[in-house]
Amino acid sequence: MSRHPTLSVSGLSVDYPLTSGGLFRPARTVNAVDGVTFDIAPGETLGLVGESGSGKTTVGRTILRRVPSSGGRIQFEGRDITDVDGAALRKLRARMQIVLQDPYTSLNPRMKIGDIVAEPLLVHGLAESSDAARHAVRQLLDRVGMPADAADRYPHSFSGGQRQRVGIARALALKPSLIVADEPVSALDVSVRAQVVNLMQDLQRELGISYLFIAHDLAIVRHISHRVAIMYAGRIVEIAPRNDLYDNPVHPYTEALLSAVPVANPKVQRARRRIVHTGDTVDIANPPSGCRFHPRCPLATDQCRQASPPLLVKAPGHLAACWNRGR
Amino acid sequence: MTETLLEIDDLHVAFDTRAGVVQAVRGVSLTVGRGETLGLVGESGSGKSVTAQAMMGLIDVPGRISGGTVRWCGTPLVGEGVRRAPRNIWGREITMIFQNPMTSLNPLMTIGAQLQEAVRLHLGLRGAAARTRAADLLNAVGISGAARRLDQYPHEFSGGMRQRVMIAMAIASEPRLLIADEPTTALDVTIQAQILELLAELQSQLGLSIILITHDLGIVAGLCHRVAVMYAGQIVETGAVDTMFEQPAHPYTQGLIRSTPLLDACDDRLVAIDGTPPGLLIPPAGCAFQPRCPVATAPCGVPQVLTPTGTGAVACCRAGIDAWKVGAA
Ligand SMILES: Nc1ncnc2c1ncn2[C@@H]1O[C@H](COP(=O)(O)OP(=O)(O)OP(=O)(O)O)[C@@H](O)[C@H]1O
Ligand SMILES: Nc1ncnc2c1ncn2[C@@H]1O[C@H](COP(=O)(O)OP(=O)(O)OP(=O)(O)O)[C@@H](O)[C@H]1O
Ligand code: SF4
Ligand SMILES: [Mg+2]
Ligand SMILES: [Mg+2]
């Protein structure tokens, strides 16, 4: 099995309906994800970064087959899952789990923690008895560092970091090989963020899980990821092993992003030359022609305005989509 | 130090709730000098926003100022014996920008109308003069095509542009102190960088003082001269920005800095501060950080007093010990 990547996505596109079309009017759509290609090896973390609205959540949800794709293929553990449905899809969902950003709303407030974690086990018929389920839940809660009496309490009596641990325990219940973590620590305090990041790293080392780790915080992404992909306006503009990406960014947008992140070191931060781009975020309903970054790009040429740059290898394992960089 | 503009002395703010009295701010003292940027950081719920609201006279039921004073250039604004704050300070000499620009702009009024209203109110300008001034303000915050932009509504602006408009409104009265409560939290980093650059420029051009409330230590590092760290309603440490990052004295400050991953290094395991902050219904008698502190000892159970350090002050009887190295051993 490990000869295959855990996940392999090629040419994935997603269109959302913008207006409901009339009888003779084709529905207008927004192309939220455009030709996205990447894979994730067993036990690997791929970080996914990009502006708000660039399509990160959409990619994650499409992989989990919660949003229909309009083009491209998704392979999971060597099997094409783009079109599976029914019972096969249900079984598949046990192997791919999601952890969401908001620990305050992603847990049902009326369910006890124990029942929340047990639910997937029971739904998928993976616990022979309620005793077995209770035992499994105890182990899972213990594994994520929750107190022993947590199972009988309700979400409101726990802090954000603890609720996020419960979300992770729940995701782990079915022994998934892939977890899509959509901003799992964004809502947490800085000091608590580190707890959850450390926990996710420990679990990965122990269980060999793959993560698609979606986040805004570039420092956290560098810390937890093996490779990192940068999205801009629905496309991956750069993807590389983490140190290559952070130390030798190729794409002008990656460069702008990295130079804009404030560094928690006063001397370094005051001395940094910022690449402060004018221009605003993209309206994905009216994407720019050619390279979608061209209106904000200091290197843009006519070619950039006319044709979309392909994602090409610029160094070993380092791909970027830019006409003027890394040729 | 330069001339002190704002002075907060032993401020207490309480909220009367059904569950009891929440003691959100418990004896905060701070000063802000002319042209200075003070960073206010700390755990969520530690009382940063409530402190800022108190400075602006915005504490309303169920909240109340339960002790202490806020003075502006020596004149008391808030606190015992202050019936009514002098006019023309809040909203004029001291202004504030809030986290969510969409809720602070009126969606039914054009941007121009809102800016002109502010200019009329504070500078007494009307008609064409007000409109010109409004356009100047939009230019000052880096919005091009100001003349056309004035006639647009908030929804026609992006998040980053709305935040610029909020800054334009906040500097319309030519204030001397700007309080910015998480001014860029809702924005993308590239847009955030533009806004921060703008604040730094306005500061050097107008000699503005800024109180910057944020979770992001990187923002503090780049923009602030001094930092105050809050924990559970109290200031646990203050100091010059370089000192605070190089030699944080309080175990909480140390933990905060060590748990923040750096962009240029990634191999160490992050320091995680286990546990969560205490509830403020019955605040702990001693150091509020004690249950989470790796170097706590018996004396930590009594109230900690802010004691001067080289560039500020710290409230911890174990100050200066490398708490996380000791704790990890
Ligand atoms: N259900 C939907 N229907 C229509 N458009 C949608 C839907 N969900 C997302 N979109 C649009 O698709 C684009 C991508 O959204 P997505 O949520 O994937 O972005 P994101 O990168 O996750 O952003 P963020 O960082 O803000 O979470 C956005 O322009 C968004 O407005
Ligand atoms: N209207 C209110 N009623 C009751 N309690 C309140 C009210 N407003 C604030 N509090 C309490 O006061 C404390 C301090 O809140 P504050 O908003 O100042 O925190 P903060 O440091 O700004 O946090 P954050 O970083 O999350 O913005 C919290 O415990 C909060 O629950
Ligand atoms: S393709 Fe052109 S516009 Fe796009 S990033 Fe490269 S140089 Fe800039
Ligand atoms: Mg998202
Ligand atoms: Mg706040």
C-alpha cells in the first residue's frame, strides 16, 4: 500500500454556482479551484496556504467528496475515488477525516464528549458493543490528553484547546490514513496552539497519518509541514519541500507573502525590507486573465496578462507557476 | 521619557453577571508617552479590550469601573470623583479602531458621507471643504481614486480597504492617541502588512501615539516601542520591546515567546503552556499563572507586586529564571 501516495490529486477543478440559471440561460459559475495537482505520501504533512478565498477549504472538502468536482481526478491509497458513491463512499469516509477550525461550533453542545467521540465508531459499526465503544473512547481521550472524566461532560465545560483535542480524538476514532485539518489552530490562543500542534505531530509519528494542513499562519505551517503548497485565486502557484519554499521562494506571490509575515524578533522585523504590494485581493468571480497574480505582480509582462503560466519544475521537487521566475 | 499623555492608575473593571462578578481588569497601571507605540498582548480574555474600552469611557452595564483612574494630560477622564469627562477628548484627541470594520461602518451611508460627518464634527468643516478633507484622508490611507471612492458604499470596498477607511475615520480629528484593537486580525497578511506600514507612516508624520492590541508577537516586534503583557486581568510584565523579546522575565511572557514558531527555523518542538487561564469570577489570590507555571513555588501563592526591571517591571517572585528550560528538564 505504501507504494502509493495516500492521496493524489490531479487537475482538480471546482465550480460553484453563482446564479441559478433560467430555462434558456446557462447558470453562471465561480471557478473556485482551477487545475490543482499534488500528492501526499503516507505519514507526510502537506501545508496548504493562501489568501482568504483562494480555495483551500474547497480543495479540502472536495477531496473528502463533500463538494462535487467539475474536473480532474482524486486517488486515495492508489484507488480512483472521484466517482465512488453509496456504500463505497461511506466506507471511504471512515479513512479520511476532517478537523475544523472552530472548536466552539464543531462539537454538538447537547452531546456528552464520550458520545461525540463514540459516534463515528457506532455509525460505521466498528464497535461490537457499547462497552467496547466506551473502552475505545477512553483510550482516544487519553491519547489526546483529555482528563479521565471528560467523557461524561459536555463541550461547554472545556476550553478551546481541549475542544480541539476532542475534535482530533473524534477524527482518530476510525483510524484514518488522512486527516484534512482546516485551520485547526487558528481560533486558539498562541500558548494553546503549541499544545495542539505538538499533539498532531506526536500522533503522526505514532500512527503514520497523513495531514493536509490548511492554515494562514506561515510559521506554524513551516513548523508542522514536510512540504508546502501556496494557493492564489484557485490555483497552486508554488509547491516545494518546506525549507526550499521558505528559504528560496520562486513565485512572486510566495515572496510577497513571506515578506509580509511579521517576524517575532524586533531587530529582524524592523530591518526587513518589505515587499508591500499595492493592489487588493482577487475577486474570484472575475478572475484576471493569464496569470491570476498579474495585477499585483511587479514582474508582470504581456505574456503574464495573456497566458496562464504552467506549474513547472524549477528545482528538484520544487514547482512553481510563473513566466518570469526560475527559468 | 517623553511627555506622558495617558496615565492609567490601578484600574479595576468588573462585570455583574448572573453567575457573579467577573473581575475582568484587576489593578492595571500603564502610561503612554507622546509619539510612543505601546503593544498590549496577552491570552484571550485577559482584559485587553476591556482596558481599552475603559480608556475610551465605553464601559457600560453590566460593566463598571470598580476602582482606579484614567488621566489624559493630567485631567481625570474615568474613575472616582469623575462625574463627566471633559468634552473633546474621546473621539477627538483619543480615537479607536475596532477589529471588525464592517460592523463599525454604516452600511447605508456612502464612505464620503461618513468621513465628511466625522470631519464636520471634529474640525467644523462643511460642504466642499469637508469633501476635500475627506478625499485627503482617503489618500492618506492609500486609497486611490478618492473622488470616485467617496460616493461608494462600504460593501463596495474590500476588507482591507474598509479597514483603511476606519483608520481614515480615526485620524479625521487629528488625534494624539490612537487605540487600535486587533486592527488587522481579519485581514490577509499581505494586506495586513500594508495597514501596519500605514500606521507606522502616520505615526512618524503626525507624531501620533498608538496603543496596539494584538495576539501577534510579530506585529508587536515590528511596530511597538514598549510592550505590556496581560494575564487574567493584570499586567504581569512591561518593558522595552527588544528587552521583552531577548530577556523576557515573567514565565508567562517567556512561554508566549517560546511557543511562537519562527519563520526561519522549524526543528525544535514548540514550548506548550499546558492548562488554561483561571476563571475571573473568583480570581486566584496569588499569581494567576501559578497553576500553569513550571517554576512555581510557595511564595507564588501570595499576590505578586510589579517590581522594576531594567526597562519596565515584572510581577513574579521567580522572575528571570528560564522557566521553560527548567520545566522541560
Ligand atoms: N458553497 C459555496 N458556494 C459558492 N461559492 C463558494 C462556496 N464556498 C466557497 N465559495 C467561494 O469559493 C472561493 C474559495 O472559497 P474557500 O472557502 O475554499 O476559500 P479558502 O481559501 O478556504 O478561504 P479562507 O482562508 O477564508 O477560509 C471563495 O471565493 C468563496 O467565496
Ligand atoms: N459584557 C461583558 N459581560 C461579562 N463579561 C465580560 C463582558 N465583556 C468582557 N467580559 C469579560 O472580561 C474579560 C476580559 O475580556 P476582554 O474582551 O477584555 O479580553 P481580551 O483580552 O480583549 O481577549 P481577546 O484577545 O479574546 O480579545 C473576559 O473574561 C470576558 O469574559
Ligand atoms: S507569471 Fe508573470 S504575473 Fe504571474 S507571477 Fe510570474 S511574473 Fe508575475
Ligand atoms: Mg477556508
Ligand atoms: Mg479583545
